Amino acid sequence: MNQKNTLPPADQQEVEIDLRELFGYYMSKLPMLIIAIVIGALVAGLVTVFLITDKYTASSKMYMVSASSDSVVNLSDLNLGTSLSSDYAELMTSRPVIEEVIEKLNLKYEYEDVVDMLSLTVVNDTRIIRISATSTDPQEAMNIANQLARTAKSRLPKVMDAPSPSIVEDAVLPTVPSSPSLKKNVLLGALGLLVVILAILTVRFLLDDTLKTAEDVEKEFGIMPLSVVPEGEIAGLKSADDPKESRKRRRYYKKKSRKGGQA
């Protein structure tokens, strides 16, 4: 019986990727990749400088501790102060507290706007709460952080029936923007465009099914070619389409024809 050499359907054939060949293909496009990195970094830098508004962050700190007496703080007091820190951080964003801050500072914001400007964190599981306010106006950021600390100090102990916390550190006027980060955005822009170009090159590499080497022919058909046609011009041979060579041949044949006629 004759054995038939059947190939699996095209959709069932596995695509093998030679990583060394793919890396070599990337290296052949190295100038394009370098240009992509430069363009991505440049565009991200220009957008950051000219289109994104600088924001400033100011922070104040409060210390939460519960004392069973006026002068002595025992272990149970410290444990209670630790648990109170999370409660204070949550209650500081309650509507009555935030609305009092808006009223005291005469802010033209709604409750939700001010909450979005705030970041309240308990420092490393301690009894210290960091109150951070972010705004495009550094003076406004400082005022909000300080006013929220003062409002929380006076209002929340009544709500929680707990001792009043202490303001450890007032917010100071920020002089350096907290965002955006020019270095970070430039790096992300360069890497982002580089990834896009690499993805496009990878797709083009996988879709290119032309046979370029003898190994490709052997891999595709299972036979090794006996000879390979070299690319480019072979040394010592000129193309038949070369105009200079064509003129030389015409002059040569004309001379021969004249000599033949004279003979």
C-alpha cells in the first residue's frame, strides 16, 4: 500500500518561534527601536510639562492616645489608642467634619470634592494618623490639612466619647509638586511605545512565511536543497540590463560587422 504523506490542517499546525531568530530580527530593526524610545520619551515629557497641571500635597499628623488618668498612660491605654486611630481616620471623612472644614475655609467645593483631595493613613500601625491634602494650589492644600486636623480634634472626641487627640505636626506650605513625576512619565512613555513597536514587529515576524535559508526549506519540506542561488551580483559578472554593458556589446558587434564587410 502506498503511504500518503498528509499534513495537518493549517489551523492545527503549531507555530514554532526561534527566539534567537526573533532576537536577530529585533536587532536588525535596532534604529527603529531607538527612534521609538526617543519619540515615546519626548511625547510623554511634552505632555507632562505642558498638558498636565501640577498638584501639591501637604500633610499634618495627629497622635491618638487614650489615658486613664491625667498623667499616666498604661498598656491598655496604648492598645485603645491604636484601635482608635483607625476609627478616627474613618470618621474624619464624615460629612459633618468635611462640611465644617469647607465652611471654615470658605471653599468652593462640594463634600465629594474635598474627600477626593484627602488621604488619611495610619503610620505603620502606630497611633499616628497622617492627614494629606492634595490640590493644584499649595496654600489651599496646607489649609485643608491643618483645618481638618483642628476640626477632628474638637469634634470627634465628643462623637466617640474618647480623649482628645494631639496635633503632632502642622502641615507646611509645599514648594515641590507631588505630581506629575516627569521622570516616571518619560520612562513610561519610552517603554510604552517600545512595547507597541515590538508587538508590531513580532506579529510581522510570525506572519512572514517566506523561506529565507536552506534550513527553512528543510524544516518545511523535509529535504535539503542541493544548491542555493546567491543574492546580489556575482563578482566578475555584470547585469544584462546594465546600460553601459549594453552599449559596449553594440559597439563590439558593429565593429565585427564592419570588419566582416570589408573582408
